[in-house]
Amino acid sequence: MSLLPVVNNGVLEDGSYIHLLPFCKKNCTRETCLKHYERMAESPAGSYCCPHGLASYVYSTPNTKIIFSGLRIRGVWDKKKAKSTESTECVFNTILSEENCLAIAKEAAESLSEKGSLQRNLDAIKDLLHETRSLNGQVKNTIDQLLESQSDEDGLDSETLLNTLKNVHVCSYMISNRFAYFDSVLNPTLSTNPPLSLVIFRKFDKMRKLLKGYMRKNVWISLNTPQQSDYRYPIYQTFEILLFILFENAIKYSPDGYPVNVNFAENGEVLDVTISSIGPYCDENELLRLCQKGFRGENAKALSTGGQGFGLNFAKQICETHNIGITFSSNYLRQEFGIKYGTFTVNLHFDNTN
């Protein structure tokens, strides 16, 4: 809880030191107050008089803006106008100087920031534990099935062994993906080794081979380029995780019997790669939110209950680290069993001129 009453998601919450007057508790969600909070969100740091005569304080940092309200700040609140807010109840809502209000607001802002950081870390730990337990179970089941299906270990055929190894390798990538995402949450400024200038096409081809037959679906990755692409770009180890996220997502949602088409368009120092597949249709509003952590489109949720909505969020972070442009588009195709399908396209823009 904040020391001062604070606006959280449009609602004024009580403070642990300065408390809300009953009037504010009752009326803070009404239109007059909500419009005032909206104005405060666009206002510079400082003190302001609210429509009912009480004071609001806007505390601003380079990363966030916090609005405290329902206060009585000397020289700001209007005693006559605030008559309507008076109460017979004993509520600690003392008059503050602007200097004292700033000091308390600073402490409150730091406390809220630390609380938010701790909650994000806790959520990341819970996600990591859940996902890694599940993936470890998949690895165990894959190997158990191999051993149980063959009475003679010496008689294992090469194709069965290869498929098992690929399945375990995919699970390894997924676990690496989860740990890399966890690191990005705990250590957003984590230093990395210098990038290496590598051929981008080869990374795509490696992922194509790895994900052949993934999820036992008849979905394949087709790499299309007018000529052998030798385009090089400086990349970190996380680049393979980016490709894994995008291809796993495409295969997961694609119907059986359809390819994931990857087209390479090279023009001097610039390379554009488009990844197209059939999948849940996304409208314009959903496309804008695809990279928000936890967000999943309505058609995607209807098609698959699995997924936590952090894959594309992490993909965007990796692209930002690499200075790779990433955009999405979705063209409506048809509707089946109440689910809308479309051609979903991801465009990756590499530019060596920067």
C-alpha cells in the first residue's frame, strides 16, 4: 500500500499514512474525478487542485508517472470549495506542505516501484517453474516411450533414435527459451558477449531441420529465396530463440497439411524475411497488442487453451536487442467452427547500413 492515496488503473486507492476522506472513497469513480485523473496523467509534475477543492500531486520519473490525490496541500487545496468533502469521521488527512508532499511521494513511488519489481520477479519464477516442469516431463515421457517400445536396446533403429533426439532437442530449446526470458526479466541490462556476424539463411535452415515433424503435425517449413543468400548480420545467441519462438508459434496454430513459408528479399545491405502461415485471424486492434506480455487474441484462445502469451513479447525484446525491425499482419481467409482463420505474416527487417 502506498503512503499516500494513489490512482491505480483509474481508481483512487487509500494510503497507509494519509487516508482518503469518505467523500473521495464514494465519488472517486465518478466522471468528474475520472476526467481529472486523465488530465493529471497528461500534466507535468507538481501540485494541482481537484474539482472538489482537494489537491492532487503528480510525481514523475523518466520511466513512469504516479498520481496521488485526495490530499490537502497548503496553498493548493481550496478550503471553501472543499467544504463538500468534510466528514464527521476521524480520518487522518493532515495538511501537508508541498515540500513534505514531494518527500512522501518520492518514498511512496520508490516503494511502489520495488513492489512492482518484486511481483514481476515472482511471476517470472512461477512461470519458469511451471514451464520447465512441464518440459522436463515431456523429455522423460519421450525417452520412456522409446525404451518401453523396444525390448532390445541393441535393436533400436536409427530413425526412431533420431526422432527421439530431435524431440529432446526441441524441448531443450524451449527450456533455454524460458530461462533466457527469465534472465531478461531479472536482469534487463544483463551484459552479453559481442555479436557475431553470421549468415542469416543458415540459422533459418537449422531451425527448419530441427522442427521437421514438430508436434507430430504435417506442417513443414519452406525456405524460398531466388538464390543462395549469404547475407550476414551481427547476432547474439538469443537470435536462435527468436526464430524458435516464431516457428513454434506458426506450427502450433497451423492446420495439418499447410506449409510455413519463409521468403527472403535481399537488397544490398538490407534483408527482409517474411514468415507466413495459416493461423487464427487477428484484427487490427489485436495486432497492436500482440507483443504485450500475457495477451492472446480471441481466435488463438479459442483454438488453443495452452500458452501464456509471453512468446511474442520476448521475440520483440530480442529484435530490439539486435536492431531488427519486426511487424505483423493478418489477412482474413475463412471461419471454421466459430474460429476465424487468416494468413498470419511476420516481417523481419535487417539493415546493415545503421
